[in-house]
Amino acid sequence: MKLHSPATAGLLAITAYDAGHIAVNGHRLTKSFLLTPQRLIQDWPPASFDSLTGDDLRAVADLGCPIVLLGTGLRQRFPAAALLRSLIERNIGAEVMDNGAACRTYNVLMAEGREVVAAFIIESAG
């Protein structure tokens, strides 16, 4: 699905997504990544929802954004509460959703000028 480019010059927006990729400002990403309006981190480790660790979410918390969107792939899956500990301890709000919903929500929050980080798990096909 292609998304219309928001009128937010200089910020990182999601411009398209489908089952196997998410595009940020037209750049196609096929592996898990972290995204804030100012920063793209392409080397986020989890290759699947089942491989998500507390350390992975600690890296998200360390970005210091008060809102976290966790895109869990093609379907919404909730991580164990213990994995969310680093977010909870820092009073960081976390919303868990499938990647499509996380893409749309990220763009809305980013366009509103909110401090948000989206953590996308993209599982390779096969």
C-alpha cells in the first residue's frame, strides 16, 4: 500500500508498505528497524517476533521517546510483560499492533509533531 507523503519536510515518513517491506522516504527496508521522525536505525536485531528480547526493547527505550509503537509483523502479537520491563520502568507508553497499523499510526503521530519511535519486526519470507 502506498501512503501519501505528509507535508512534514525534513522528517522521516513511511511512504509505502506491504507484507515484506516498509519504505521510509522511498527507501525500501526488508529487515527489522527502528524509526523516529529524525532517525532511521536499520540494524535492529530481531528477525522474528519469537526472537524479540528484552535487550531489543531496551534499545528502543534508550531512544528516549515517550511513545513506542511496536509493529509485530503481519499480525498483532503481544510480547511477554517481562520483555516490556525497560519501557514500563521508564514510564514509556507502548502500543502493540501489526505493521500496517503501526505504519499508519506512526505517520499520524509524526505529522502531529509527536516524539515517537516505531519498532518494526519484518520477518523474511520462507
